[in-house]
Amino acid sequence: MIRIGLAGWGDHDDLYTTPADKKDKLKVYSSHFPVVELDSSFYAVQPLRNTRKWVKETPPGFGFVVKAYQGMTGHLRGKNPFESTEQMFRAFAESIEPMREAGKLTAVLMQYPPWFDCIRENVDALREAKSLLDGLPLAVEFRHRSWYAPEVRERTLGFLEQEGWIHTVCDEPQVGSGSVPIVLRAANPDLTLVRFHGRNDGGWVGAPPGKSWRDVRYLYRYSRAELLEWKERLKVLERSSREVAVIFNNNSGGDAAANAKEMMELLGIEDEQGLAPRQLDLF
């Protein structure tokens, strides 16, 4: 099974065409796509009231890919609000428990930074994360090319398989050590995660003067030819995992929803597949 969705549900203006749509964005979103990546969890561990609300607003079978809190993956700058690593991981796990209980937790995305390279210390960090989040479906996304260097690539993939990690396959600019190649391999028989970041080489490493990185990093619209190429790749991955969750993150210019819809069309995925009914709250 292939499920396609977007990174976040708030910024995709082409999905929300009426004032009522804009008031209930997640409900409307879940009538278009069966899975979403939750980004707010990266910036702060979310209160239970939020995750309970999101579970309630989505239909049975809907899935959340929850991005791990930044302190858990080495992104945090400044003071850590938690007293210990164990407390931080425990608070995060508790915050997403309503999703797990409802069967709506597709994966926790552990997205490591570009300076998280392939060294023993970082392999140990992966083992620690797996232990502290024992029982949760964990996907790893590397952003340093060393994990896929020819001499260690098979060892990296073998480690992920042995430890039970979900492999995240990325499509992104190829501009140095801070980007990774497309590696079409599943590591977990239950799930493979695919993330489309776009191919904006110039915006990947930095924004021009007067621009935010958010304005340019994911500024890209995939062509039909590029999506057709990925159609075949997704089918390859589907043969190795029961589910392939695909997240379009190329939304600096608002292109993610349109590209995701086009990919669904190319794959023959029906709009009604596990989605909330459209116009549910007309009256």
C-alpha cells in the first residue's frame, strides 16, 4: 500500500477554498490525504490536548508521521527545557500516546542534522534513541552523506534492518555532504518513508539576502516526468514494505499539494481511499 500526504496541514492554501475550510484545516486536509507529517512537534513537545484533538478530527485509518522534538536529534540551540535525556524522551512519547492508542501513529521521524555523520558516537546515539522509544515505530532520516558512502552503505542499511528502524528515502538536491542520495531500500517490512524535498540546489544550502530559508529551501515543483520516474521507484519499495508513506515537503512555493495529487493520479490511488467525507460540516 502506498499512502501520500504532505508536511503539515496549515500552509496548503489550494486545499482551503472557503472560510469554513480555513477554520477546520485538519478535517479538510484529511478529506484529501490519508497521512500527514506533524512538524510542530519538532519545535515543542505537544500537550496532550493537541494530540487528542488531532486524533478526534481525523477519520479511522488516518496516519501521523510525527517529527521528533529537536532536542532528541541534536538540533536544539539554547537551553534544554528538560532535566535529562530520559525525561525529554519520556515526555515526547507520552505526548503522542493518543495517536498510538488510536492506531494513527504511522511513525516517529528522527531527522538528524547535517552534522550528524557516520561515527561510532552517533551510532550509539541511534541505539539510545531506539531504547528510549522502545515499542514505537521509528523512522530515521540522515542528512549527512557519510552514512551512504560506498564503503559503509550496506553496513548502514544492515544496521537499520537489525535494529528495526524504518528507512527514510529522500529526494533532495545533491550539493555536498549535507545531502543524501536516493537509496531505494527498505529496512523494515512494515513501512518505508519517502520524503520529497524538491531539487532547488541553490536554496538548499542557504537563502539569498533578504530571504528566509523557508522561502527558498523547498521551492520546487516536480515535473510530470520526474513524478513518473518516482512512480516506478515507489512500486519497487512497495514490494519490500507493507506500506510506503510518501510526504511531499516541497512547499516553499505552495507546490506540495498539487504534486501529491498528481502522484496519486499516476499511481491510480482513489481520492476516497480511507479519507474523511468531503463537506462533512456543511450545517
